[in-house]
Amino acid sequence: MALTLVNSFPRWLALTCALGVFAFFVADENAIVGLVAIVLVGLARRLVKDEAHGVLPQWLLNLLVLAAAAWTAMRAIEQPENFVESLAALCAWVQVVKFYERPTPRNHAQLLTLSVFTVIAALLTSNSLPVGLMIAVYIPVAVFTILLFQIHAGLRGPGAPRQTPAAPAPPTARRGLWRLTFGATAVMWVGALAVYLLVPRGLGSDFINDWSSPGVGASMGFSEQVALGRSGELEDNDAAALDLSVFDEVGRNLGSSDRAFLLRGAALEDYDA
């Protein structure tokens, strides 16, 4: 029996959340844990028989969420520098738990929201190539799932009309959703590319005066200008950046353990001979 477009939503929801959770755990260097989470999501999908009943009792699910929240709080106290990772892990496991709840549009919306936050945490945790590739796959899948959710919630939500099951959607409906998905994804990629290329270099900032006030402390980015003598823009670092040998006119090495050469200046594009 062919599934209608609306009936395929739970599968797309599970795929979206599984991709987001796995991307985070790969970014957090815990791919095995991510695979375990995916298996648990798949198991929940197999155990859910209909949209009227959950897999586990609600009191047990609430207890699992409270346990995950308590673990996150303790980890955040012990390792405050890893707060983002701890919070994202909580979002990931809450998603797994919610797949065992009664599938309602409200729970579906919560799952999609948690999935987006988890993916943002993955981007903040790691910028590695595997994570980037998974995010590239996640974005169109998530956009399609969100569009499908709007249709599913309208037909299956509390205010949905009581009628006989809908006939299978025509192929044009699915193609229309995919065209909209790829169009929205392309717009997002173009916007992201523009932000990546223009914002770090400050291009166009004069168009609206300035996008932000000058930051205090060390900063990273691309800039063709430097203000010498301004405090707070250089960061102390003991890492060796240069090995230098200095010789006199006859070729004798002037370096020694009791003599230091201090070099200070700015790199220029052109130097006078």
C-alpha cells in the first residue's frame, strides 16, 4: 500500500532528528553514542503503532528527562567551559525520549525545534569536514520535513476536519515541495556564502555606518587595516613564530644565549629600497 505524502511525515521527522543528533555526537567526538541514539530512534519508530498511544508511560518519560537534565546540570557545574556541549547533549537525548511519547503535532514541533538547536550546537562544537557534510545533507532534509509538518499538522491536528483518509498525493505535490525545499536551501547557501566572505573582511560596513562597535581584546578575522599602538588587540603567546639568525658583515653569527633581538613592526605591501 503506497503511503500518502502526509503519512510519510513520521519517517522524515525521524530522519531529520537522527541526522541532527548524529552530527552533534560526531562533532563532540562520540560517534558511537550517536549510533546508539539512532538505534533508539529507529526502535521507537518500529514500536509506535498509531498516533493515539505512546510506547512508554508518560511518568517514565518525564523521569528520564529529569535525569538527563540533572546530569546536564552536574556536568555544566563541573565543566563550565563545555556548557554548549552539555546543553546540546541534553537536547539530543530529549529528542530520543520524545520519540517514545504519543506522536502529536505539539511533540513533533518540539522535536523539530530541538533538532535545530542540536545542529547549531554541532556547528559551534566542530568545523570539521564530516560535520560540514552532514549539515549539508541535514539542511534540505530538515526544510522538507518542516514543510511537510505544516501539512501533517493541518490534517492530523486537534482542529483537523474529521473525514475519510486522504487519497495518495499526486506526484506534482511532492515535486512542488521538493522544488520549494531546494529553492529555500539555495537561498540559505547563498546568504551563508555572502556572510562568510563579506562579514569577516568588513566589506560593505560603511553602507550602514558600522555593523558593530570595536571589540575589546584579541580578535580573529580578515582585515587589510591595522591600528598600531592600540592596546587590547594583540594577545600574548609563548609559541615560537620565527627562528632568526643574524650575521655581521663578515658572516659571523651575532646570536647568543645572553643577547636578545627584539623585532617590532607591521607588514607592508611595498617597502622602500
